[in-house]
Amino acid sequence: MQNTLLIGLSKQMVLERQIDVVANNIANMNTNGYKADRSLFQEYLSSSARENNFAGNDRRVSFVQDRATYHDFSQGSTEQTKNPLDVAIDGSAFLVVQTPGGERYTRDGNLQINNQGQLVTADGYQVLGSSGPITFQQTDHDISIAPDGNITVIEGTSTLDSVRGRLRLVSFPEAQRLLKEGSNLYAPGEGAAPVVDTKSVLRQGFIEKSNVNSVTEMSRMIEITRTYTQIASLLQQQSDLHKSAIEKLADVPT
């Protein structure tokens, strides 16, 4: 009986973690460039059953373990915005931004120009080019972002293109080691070293949407909640049986 309770509790703990992951995905289904998280579980076999008073106590007992949460880096759908500062990344690359904590990485291509003329994210972090921050002049117009990240403008009354920089694109051979932070940013975890990306291309005037499928995630949430409720009911039944057995044993005359 004790094994049943332990197995049920191990499953409930895993389901609670899974609920957190799915809820976070649902909360970010409208976040540009957001990548969904997935839960990874593994069966754990104990060396033997815990109940020594029954035959067959050498049989192994199966528990559920929450092994890890991994990132789903599949491409999200793109939406045309016609905003010249919006870029969607077609490929596995990340934009590089400067934060107080150091360089961070993002797939969110909703870019802006701040009061100092610097290219920044929606949260105000500087977007880095191959030579550092990218800065525009007040007279710049007709901003063009090429597929390779090269940024050109028309300055004032000139008819010639002026180069303002080239967006720095990097990818990660060990992308699963990236750590999610706030503001839709990733930090480099241990062993996650960025390399220059030359394969991905940028699409100006487009935004990559979240790769979260709202219908799938809502269905998954309903399924998890239903399973959690069923296990809770089973555990309550087992607890009641345990309590009843103890009460009956207490009534046995000595």
C-alpha cells in the first residue's frame, strides 16, 4: 500500500512541474519569437519493493522522475508588419543584445530606435552589430535591412546608401544549454558558446511569432489536470484504506 502512495505522489510531483511548463507556454503564446518549453520524464526503478511483509518483495517498483525541461527551437510562423525595423530570423540564429548582465540573445525581432538614435529591443537593450552598437542619425530615412543583416539608410538629401552596421547573428551548437531569462532573452549556460551564423537570413518587415500551438497546449493542460485529479482521488482512496486497516487492527483483542 505504501508503494502505491509513493508512486502516486511521484507522478503528482511530475504533473505539477508539467502544469507549470504548459502554463508558461500558454502565457507566452503571443510573445514574439518565444520558444516553447517541453518536459522530459524518465522511469525510475527502485532496487526493491518497500513492503517486506509480502511475497515477491524483490520486485522492482517503478516511479516517475522529472529529468529536465528542454527548449523547442522549431521555427515559429511569421507575420508581415511592414515595419522597416522588424526582422524575422529564418534559421537557427539569434540577435545579440547588450544588457547590464552582459551579452544576451533573442529571437524577438521587434526592434526600435531610442532617443539616442541607437537600435534597441522593445525593452530598451542595445542590439549589437558586428562592430558594436548600431546608431542612426536624425536625418536617416529609408532604412533597409538586408537578408545578411547589413543595415543601410539614405542620409538627408543624399541619393546614396550609407551603411550603419551589420546585425550580429550567432547560433549555438549546444542550444539546449541556453538559459531563459526575462524580457524574452537567453543567457549562455555552461558549454553554450556562440558561433557566427552565416546560414540564417533576415526578413525585413516581418516578425516571427511564438511557436506555441494554443490548441495543443490547452488540450495538454486539460489532460494533465484530469490525470492529476484522478491520481489525487486514487491516493485518497488508498489513504482511507490504510486508515481503515489501522482502525480495524486497533479493535482486535489482544
